[in-house]
Amino acid sequence: MNDDQLLRYSRQIMLPDVDIEGQEKLLAAHVAIIGIGGLGSPASLYLAAAGVGTLTLVDHDTVELSNLQRQVVHRTDAIGRSKTASARDTLLTINPEIDIHTIERKLEPEELRELAERVDVVLDATDHFQVRYQINDACFQAGTPLVSGAAIRFEGQLSVFDPRDEQSPCYRCLYSDATDEGLNCAENGVIAPLVGIIGTHQAMEAIKLITEVGETLTGALLYYDAKYADWRRFSLSRRPDCPTCSGPRHTR
Ligand SMILES: [Zn+2]
């Protein structure tokens, strides 16, 4: 680390749990963020600022006026641009030292698995059930921890699924295959700071996975009801018949 880096990250380095060693782990880490919308915005802002050395941003959408109420990585002049390019520009103004890769299309399951194999942590910041299953399966095939967040209306939830942990359930253990497309913000609405709260929490869990500080949310689901400022934590367990995680675990 050079002098500028020691200064830029000084408030993290001074934490005994992080120290220079933890900051170096962050600088060496590669995180994929899938979905650069309401959750991916705050997650990417904090991971970039905290010095995660490489980010891969995946989103096939362009920025729309109706996104700006909550997708805070995008600016008004980015309307019409791809979300990944818009986010990259914002993130580099905050931290020009990191590497940012962008993928501006939907990934096939095989491509998701290849991406999961290349990175240390995957953040699911999408709002589509089928894609969530695909990301989950890719992470378990690749042996890569997954930080999953969701937010709708006034309610959010968060969990970590870690294939390296024998006891960890996966997303499919929590939700067996849904037949409908689930809920999304375009049809149901979402209150702006909610996605900030959940997305920022995803960034926190990713940093803990990378630095190995504390305990992650693996095996637990955190549920937040913003209307009543009510946080609840539920234990999750593996489903013995889960098609994704009941077989032998891949380890890296
Ligand atoms: Zn499972």
C-alpha cells in the first residue's frame, strides 16, 4: 500500500479487526454485483469506497427517470445510458484506484457459473425470482459465497448463502421453485431509503466475508419492516432434498 492508500483507508486500517492485512484483503478481492439498481447502487458505492479492488457490475438495463428515486449511483444526466457504464463513472469519481468491469447483458446460467468462479463474493441485487435461482445455483456450483438482498414496498430481507460451509442453506432451501415471477418494484413500489438500508447491509456482509471479521449472516435471514422499524432474525436450515445444495459441496 502506498501513502495515499494508507490515508484513504486509514479509518478502516485503524480498526484492529481490519488492520493493514484486512485492507490488503479488500484490495485484492473481486466482488460481482448482479443488478445495478436500488440494492446494487448503495452496495457498489460502499464497496468501491471501502477499497474492494475489483468490481464486476452486471446489468442489461438502461437508466430511466423512474429509477432515480432510489438508484443513487445513477445521475439525472445518465438517463438513457447503460446502468453499468453509469455506475462505473460514478464509482470511479469516488475511488479511481479500483478496477471496474462491466457486463451489459443477461448472463446465461453457464456464464453466471464462470463469473462466480472468478470472484470472491457474489451480490444478488436483482428483483427477479428466476435469476435469483440461477445466481444461487451458479454460486453453489462454483463454491462462492452469495449475499442475497431483497426489498419491496416497506419490507426488506437479507441473507448469506455460503457453499464453503457444510451447514449453510441456499436460496432454494428458503424458497422452493416459485411458479410466478414474484414481486418487483416496478409493479409494487418501494420506499427510497429501504433499498439503501438493505444494499448497504449487503456490502457489509461482503466485506466481512472478505476480511473474515465477525460472523456473517450464513444460516440466518434478517427481515426488516421499515414501517415499524422492526428487525427480525430467523434461523434457516438446509432442506435435505434441496436440488442445489443437498449433494457434495464444492470447495475452493
Ligand atoms: Zn439448498
